[in-house]
Amino acid sequence: MLENFEKVVSVFPEIYPKSVLSKNIHRAVLSKQLSVFYTVTGDEISVVGILDNRMDQDKWPS
């Protein structure tokens, strides 16, 4: 799943919607259980976090 995410994001970095928590962070929902948060700066993509969607959102880092 993560390999496919890397391939897609490297070609289309803005494909996933921006997070409601921050205008600079994109959230890619890879499965019912897994989300990847990342930023795009120029031609660089940085993964900020990988979180389990089953976790209580109040416990997510802000």
C-alpha cells in the first residue's frame, strides 16, 4: 500500500485533499485502517505521519 502511495504522490503530489487540521498537510486515506499525512514543498514530499484510522481522533497529534 505504501509503495503504491509513493508512486502516485511522486507523480501527482496534490491528488489527495488537504487536511482539515492544517492547510499545508494533505491526508491520503490508503485503507479503512490507514491514513498518511504529508506536505509538499516545491519538488519535495515529506511524510508527516502515518496513523491508524481506528484510533480516537482526540488522541491524534495536532
